[in-house]
Amino acid sequence: MKNATKISAPAVLVFCLATAFSGQARADCFDCLVRAADEPASVAAPSRALAGDLVACMPQGWVFGQKETAPEYAVVRICNLSGEDARFLTAPAKDSEGALTAPHRFALDLGDPAVSGGTPVDGQTAAVCIDRVDSSRKTAAEAALAARPVEDPSALTPGGGQ
Amino acid sequence: MKRLAALVLALVALLPAPLLADSARKMPLSYNVATFGGPGRDYTTLQAWEDATDNDLVAAGKGEVLLCYPDSAAYAQRVTISGAVTNASYFRVIRAAPGFERQVVLDYNGVLGSYDGTVLVTNENHVGLYDLSIRHHISTSASVNTKDIFIQGNTAGACRVVGCRLGPSVNTGSDMASAGQVYGDGRLVVADSVVAAYPEGYGIIQNNGQLYVLSSVFYGVNQTALYSQAATSIAVNCVLQGNGANFYGAAWLITTCKTDGTVSFVNAAAGDFHLSDTDASAKDHGTDLSSDAIFPFSDDMDGDLRPQGAAWDIGADEWKPGTAGMVTIPLF
């Protein structure tokens, strides 16, 4: 530590503030709660969650609850993703009229070694997210981009954007 | 002693039922309870509880209640509530655990689409949200219409927001961040709640369906506090103060609401919307809703019985002398 470059406290503060307010995405890891099994068939579509569905993405190291465990759930770490992108991964699937078509738009392919191998999933390169809208495979980053709401100036009236 | 006990029991049985007032926080006749919060609770994510309770509650004869504790690390959460089979007796409730009213903050940090909210209820009836703080905040510029609560398609039974604090909305760059929207034949009752500090958006918007707003406060809403585009909406005992506009739409039925800026709160700037000791505008000027045809109730946002004085007070709080204020949540 003696040879470590000295950085003044104000410089650290400036760096932190600049990082926080730069608006740039910060790549990180997230522990994502994934359904390990389908919900019972008695749950009617379109509300029935299926195996692989991404239920929640929380910061790395998140301690999940006592009922957020196997056999219903698994935790998969997805890295190289911004916090905002991680939140979009758990969006519901809807049609153009806003009607729910699936409780979770994205699911992980639990049979893919990149998911089941026990190592973190690279959010930028591993195309392991299944989009329930069109059944396509996407990386987590691509999935987040697809789920991002489209900017719509007509939404700026109470009845607009609908 | 046995004879005395039997006599007391017989007398109690003969007493009229209205001795027990209706709470605005309607609960299922019978229900399972799970907990939400930090490590050690059943759930740390709202959506996992929602998924786990997507059942036929009517057939099971059990509602589902999530008791929320404010011990979770702060992080963005949202939830889509949809899919359980419910009726007026068996339904789902998310509520603060006793003693933690409005201390559990459901806050989504991100851009939501037009049909979405921090809490989205779609095609499910009778959902109850009690004593929570619900908000969202946005830090990126986006022309999207985003809300704390979005209700749609629950045509057979209104969702109920009771004792809740909606807002403050923290949005930078987005032009319309609002407290709530009722859409697609949705039904919503808002009671004993505070909607405050929306520097860009609206309070609650009704495009169609029904909106029933009782004993609530709308304060500091930049645009219109209560906006109704379609069917008749009802507002009773509400305070609307410091808003860009209070009502929009010709179909409002308004009863004993205060819109003249004269209601005095303990400390509105700090988020305390209890009536001040000196208030003379709202106290004892409200309408008795204990026998209301649609949503009868007799308590306020703190669970205190109404009335405390000669008549009901207007707003979310029923003033009691010498009581401590509700938990104050800083506006920003």
C-alpha cells in the first residue's frame, strides 16, 4: 500500500459523483430469481408462469427469502449488465393494446449449459433469454433493449399513448 | 361464575352488530399470510409472492395476504398482479405489517411503459393495497406516461388502495409521472390515502371504468389531481390543495370536498397530512360514509375510528386531540 498512488478524498468524491450522474450504464452483476418449474396447470393463461421465467433481478449477493428457493426457484447470476437493463428483464409481456399475454416476458433457457453450468451468464454475449413475445433468443442486453418502452410524445396526455 | 359468564355472553350476543365498525381495509374471510422484507422473511421480491399465490382462492376458501416489513435493502421493485381467481370474500392483499404503516416503500426506479406501474393490477378483482408507500422515480429523459399504480380490466370487483401514501414522484426529464391510472374498464377505490408531490404529472387518471375517491388528500400535483375522461367518478370528503388543477371532466360527483386551500395540516411540506389542531375547515365537515352503498367504512388512515367529533372530518385523517402524527416521509 505504501506505493499505491495517493488519491485525495475530494478527487474520489468528484469521481463518484461523476459516475453517479453521468447517465452512463454501469455494468454489474445481478442475482436473478428464475422459476425452476411451471406453475400448476390450474393457473390460467395468460397469468401462468413457466419454468425459466425471470421473476426478479436483484443486486449481486442478494439474500432471497425463505420461500424463494428450490424446488420452485433457482438463482442465476447475470453479469455485464446495467441496473436499468436488469430491471427490464422482468417486465411482463403485453400486446399492443396493453393486455397481458404472459406474466414474464423473458425466460432463461434452463437447458443451456451457459445457464446451468454454474458460472455467471454474460449479459452481452450469451443468447440464453427466450422472448415469450416471438420465441426468439436474445442476450440479456438485447432483451432489455426490446423491453424498453418506446418513447411516445402522444403519451404525454392522460389518455395518450394508449 | 359459570352462570354469570353465560349471562354476559348472552348479552354480548344480543348487542347490535354495528358496534364493530367497518374497516376500510377489507380482508378476506379466511386467508394465508406470508411476509415480505429482508433476509429471514418469506419473500424479498413481490413478484415471487404474486406468482406463488396465483391460485383459485375461491375454490380454496382462502385469500392471500402479504405482510410487508420495512427491513429490506432499498431496491427497485415492481409487481404485476394478475391471475388469481377471486371474489368479494377471497382475494389478495398487500399491506404493511402492523406498526409499519406507510414505512414500506415500493419504489420502482426506471422507465415504465404506458400500461404499467410500480403496481400493475390487470384482470384481477378485489386486490387490496393497504398502508403502503408506493412511488416510482425516473432519472432518464423519456416521453412515456408512467404511474405508481395502473389498474385495468378488473370489471367484477374494485381494487382498493387504503391508507396509502402515493408519491413523491421523482422524475427528471419525463413529462408525465402520475400517481395512478384506471384503464380498460378498471375499478378502483382510493380511501384514507394521500397523493402528494407530483412535480410533473397528474394525480389519478380515469380513462374508463370507475374511480371512487373517498376521504383522501391530493396535494402538490402539478397538473390535474383527479382527471376523469369517461364514466361518472365520485369524490367524497377529499382535500385538494396546491394542485395545478383539482378536477377535470364533467362527470364528477363531488360531495363535501375542500378545494379552497383552507385546510390546515400539521406539516404538509414535510409530508404530514394530519389535520392540525387549529384547522377549522375540514374538522366535522365531512359526510358519514359508514353506510355508504359502495364502500362503507368507519376508520381513517391511522385506523382511528370516525367520527371523533360531531361529524366526520374531511381528508385522510380523523383529528384526535393530543395524538402523535403519522410517520412523516420526507417529500424528497
